[in-house]
Amino acid sequence: LVAKYPTRFGNFATVPLPDVEGAVLEVEYALDVLKADGVVLLTNYEGVYLGDKKWAPLWAALNQRSAVVFIHPGHPIMDLLDGVPGPLVDYPFDTARNAVHMVLNGIMDNYPNVKIILSH
């Protein structure tokens, strides 16, 4: 659809996290070869939030390409509130938790070319 209707559709790539090396390779392919509009990441992978230093190679690859990154909440690492739908409270909380973690760990300062969009 993107090739046929480039003014109407775009696409974001997913990457195989928590495999950092594989994710960097996929970023290179998706953005450099396929010309994807950006990348989708979850707020955490196996409980490791995006401000963690283990993701530094991925952030560097995204920064080098001035990538757009859409961050969507993943399943929070804590139990969901009983009787309360996750998207109502716990998923927005996980987005906020990740955003604070990224800021406090320098993601915004160290990778200024990345354009981050948060979902909640």
C-alpha cells in the first residue's frame, strides 16, 4: 500500500527486541533500505525499560538516522489492578514510568536526533 499510495500511507517497522544486535540490523534495513517512516518500540522488554544502557546501540542507530520512534505500552512488569482494564490505568502508568526512566537516564540528551512519540 505504501508503494502504491505513498501520499496516503506510511509504515513503521518493528524490531526483534530484546535482541539488541538483531534490532540494530533491522533498523538499518527498515530505515535505510525499505525507507520505513519510523520504528515502533514497546515501553519495556522483559521488564527492561528503554532508558537502560543495554539499549544504547539501538538508540545510537536510531539517532544516526534521525528516526521517528513510536513508543507503545507493553505489559507492565507489575500485576494489573484486579477488576480494572489494563489500558485504563496500568498501561498509561507504564508509559509514564518508561518516559521518566528515559529522561533520567539521558536518552533525550544523548540521542537528540531521535523523534519520540509516546502512546498511552
